[in-house]
Amino acid sequence: MVKELRLALRPYDNSPRKHHRSTQARAPTMTILILLVALLLAGCQHVVPLQQQAASPSQENVAEELVDPEHRGRQLRGEYGRYRANNDLLYYHLDIRVTPETKSIRGKNTIRFRMLRDDNRIQLDLNRDLAIDKILLGLKPLQYTRELNAVFIDFPTELESGLEYSIDFYYSGTPKSVGRFGGISFDTDPFGRPWIYTACEGPGSSYWWPGKDQWRDEVETMDISIAVPNQLTNVSNGRFVGKKNLGDGYTRWDWRVHYPINSYNVSINIAAYKHFSDRLGKLSLDFYSLPEDFERAKKQFAQAKPMLKAFKHYFGDYPFINDGYKLIQVPYSGMEHQTAVTYGNGFTNGYLNRDWTGVGVSMKFDFIIIHESGHEWFGNAVTASDICDMWIHEGWTTYMECMYVERMFGYADALKYVNGYKRKVRNKRPIIAERGIHQSPPGDQYFKGALFLNTLRNVLNDDKKWWALVREVYQNFKYQSIMTEDLVQLFNKRFETDLTPIFDQYLRHADLPTLELIFDEAADSVAYRWKTDEADFAMPIRVGKPKAWQTITPTVQWQTLPTKLGKEGFKVATDLYFVELTKSLRTDD
């Protein structure tokens, strides 16, 4: 399903980047350029014969010699071009067999979609290292073209706008392990048993299964059927439907997802799991660990229930109550797979047994349980439509850690906790990058994002209104894909002022706003202004005495405030606002 995509205030161009050269340099080489373009088109647009599993390497390499494959791959994955935008996903049924001995997968994905305009081609994605066995519309084989990881599927007649169609995409192969967590990994547990798992937010879902590998369009529902050796269990997203012994040493595990789900959240977790369960009212809670870690898991996973209660206090009911909540042991740190949160924090508090923010608060709770589960609200229910807006996932969920701390341990600990993140901020690149090119934003999206939200809380300076707004953000945008502009629009409405320059300074520029203070001790005054990239930046901030703050609203123009506090006595509430600060004395140069 195309999550309702709110109107973006900043249109962007999805066309390939243009390289500008002088007309003098261009003219003598026009004939060569025309020939190169012809070769490029020949390499990119050849039709793959139905019996052929992959494009001819000699043909594929023509395009790659002329175009940077890494950039082109990011473009193909990141842009929402014609052959993605012409259809709306409705349903997937991923039905595959996973073979540990050969580290291979084989099966199909049934893809149902509705056409949004008349056309005869759509774009899906599958890693180029995996073979396409066939693609069927009913019983009719379809032709397709492969370019890197993109698959362009051609239909013999035009598909009509408003009508629904279903295709079966058969594939097989041995996927490579890539990225931070592998994409898909064929490992063994400490006792030599197979342990197979996916974590593909970075490399993409197309590294192990075919579909629409982007963030804007999500299916409305999904079925997941995974056949594994009889002695193993597969845990995937959604509600467990049942299992079936296939009579050949394999058992198929069936799961049904009742809500929109983005492709990188779809997961398989295959191991010799032992299961236990609990409930929180109507919400089912299911936990999976290796048998040898069962008692440790029962003790550590008990933190899930109070965490869910804390977030219910802020947001309302858990987003996916019909599918339940699951926490699953894996050998990497963890991931926010929708309703199938994975956990590898060693059954210890903090992050990998470290005081994550360095202020003595992190060791009071299990970071992975809180952070990765927090993504159920921001990342899974509320989703960014483009990776450039990924701070909506990570900044908000990092701020949710602070919310959890405040609910469980009090405001003082929460303030210490969020300020502990300052040492992790680098301010080297803007948080929001170019749209339409798949590239991960900097780590500042986590820490600076959370500190920015804490800043906005104090700009509003009304906690009753703040927590109502936080709840409204979730309730207003759940099950939708949004952009930063949608948040800005809502915040402007609730703050009753234009916060666009503030959002832009924190998210679209690398530097923090700097409050410049120049003290005139002879006149008992201080001159102040913001130094920013945004010309219209005007953000209130508390200054003066900590127990008797006064609020000023600096702009980029100098203003003057009477004060007898002097340079050393005049304080700024830098624990409430994430800003830089400079102080100096006036000189009579």
C-alpha cells in the first residue's frame, strides 16, 4: 500500500545528475558522446530471455563501464520513478525454502498491486547475485530487464489504471552476506546448530527476496511461509498461523502480517529456538531464545512489559496489536523488525554492557529492548518515505529512550541521559541528505535528532502541550509514509509560529546555532544574536540565573539586554537547548 504520502513542501528532481561542461569542450566530442549513449542504452535495455537466469555479463558490463555502478545502484534504489510510481502495492506472499547446508534459498513472492496509471512496465528489485527463475502473470511468462539490482518487468498488453494484478516472481540462489548485520546470514550457534537471520535495512530487502525495495510504498497485508529443516524454528513478522510438516525433512512455518509493513522489516529468524509467552491485556507477548539461554532470556525479557506500558502512556495502544509483540534472540545487537524485534545485547543492561550515554543512567535498563522496540512506533508505524528523512525513525526513537527514562526513573535522569548524547554528535554533515539517491544519513540523525526534539520541547515550554503534540504526531501519521515537511507543518500549527528556519538549521545544515554574547560591563548590558545559516532563524532561549530564568528571543540581528550578572554570572540553559555558546567582553576598538 502506498502509505498516504503527505504533500511535500520541497519538490525534488529524481532525474539523473547532470554533469555540466563548457560548450567549447562539448562540440568536438558530440559524435563520440552519441555513440557512448547508444552503447549505454544497448547495455541497459536488453531483454532477458525467459530461460536465462541473469543478463549476459558482456552486455551488463557495457553500462557499468560508462556509469559509476555504485552511484547508479543508489539511484535505482532511491528514486521513485515512473515504474515504481505507476503502481500501488497491496499484498505479498513470500514463500521460500531455506537450505542451511548449501546456504541457499529458493521459492517465490506473489505480488499483488493496483495500477495508478496505464502502463506496461513496473520496477521491482532483486540482488543481481540471485537468479530469476521465471515471472508469471497467471500462467503466462513475462519478459524482464535487469540493471544492477533493479528488475524491469514488461507486460504484453497495457495494464489499466485502477485494476489489480498479481504476479508470481520465482527466484533462487546463494545470497551474499553484506552490510553491518549481513543482510542475510547463514551462521551457526555456539553449539553448532544452524542460525540463519536477516537484517537488511542498509543493504535492502532485495538482497534476499524480490519486491519493491524502497520505503514509500508498503503492502497492506502479507503472508510469510518459510520452509526449514524439521529440527529448526522460523520466527517471522506478524501472527503465527501454523506449521506444516512437508514430509521431506522440512517444516513450513506460516505467518500473517495484518498491517502495512516496509520491505526491510520483513525478516526470517531460523534457529533451535525455545519459546515462552505472556500477555499485556489484549496484547500477546512472545519470546524466543536458544534453549541454553532460556532462563537468562526470561529474566532479561521481563523488561519488555514495563517498556510497553511506558510507551502506551505516551502514545496509546501498541501499533500492531493484532499481530502481537515478539522479542527474538539473534547473534547481532538487534533490529526493529516489525512485531519481530530482534535482540542480541547479551542479556545485560546498557548497550553491549556499556554505559551508552556515559552519565550513569544507561545501565538501569537494556538499551536494545527499549530502542529497537521503540521503532514499532517510529520507523514501523510512522515511516519516512525516503531514507534522507530517516531521522524520523532514529531521532524520534532515540528521543523515545529519553521518554522511557523519564517515565521510569524521573525527569532529572532523562535530562542527564539526553545531554549525554552531546558527546556523540559530530556536526560534519546535515542530517537530511539529497532525496532520490539511496544513501544513509550520518549518525547525527540519532543523537542530534533527539537533542533537537528536546530543544523543541523547551522552545514550546509547556509540557502539557508538548506531550499532547508528541502523541498527535504518532496518532496523526501512523501507518503512513511522511517527510520532514509534514512534521514541520504540524509543529507550525501547534506552536502557532513558523518553525521552518529552526527545523532547517538543525536538520539541513551541519552547524548548530551559536548564541553570541558580548558583555558591556560598564553599561551593565549584554548584546546577543544567533549566528546561523538560516537568515530568518529566531529561537527563544532561557538565560540569566538558573533559578530565575528569563526567556529572550534572539535573531540574527544584534539586540541588547540589561544585566548586572556579567560574563561569568550570566548563564544559558544549554542543558535544555542544543546550541553552541560564545561569550566575550566588549572592546572599544
